[in-house]
Amino acid sequence: MARSADQIGITFDDLGSMVPIGRIGQATEFAQAVVFLCSDAASYITGQPLAIDGGYTAG
């Protein structure tokens, strides 16, 4: 992501400020969603997009 930010002329911190939660997500946060979707707790969930973006698409 830092490389992408650099290519468009903004800093990595600028990317984080664009997200309503105020920071870029960590790999473990994305992994936790995957673990949930693979668990029995998500057994009745089908065909739903899950936005793991700190509120970016909601804002």
C-alpha cells in the first residue's frame, strides 16, 4: 500500500486518514474475518460481501 500511495503522490499516513476509523487495517484483522467465515458460527452465511475496510465504503 505504501508503494501505491507513493505512486499517486500521497503518504502512507494520508491513506490512513482517508479511512473513517483513522488507520490502515492490520493483516490479523482481515485474517480474523476469514477465520469467522470458515467457522461454524458463519454456517448460515452465504453469498454476502464483507467489507473489511474500517468504514471506508460506508462513509
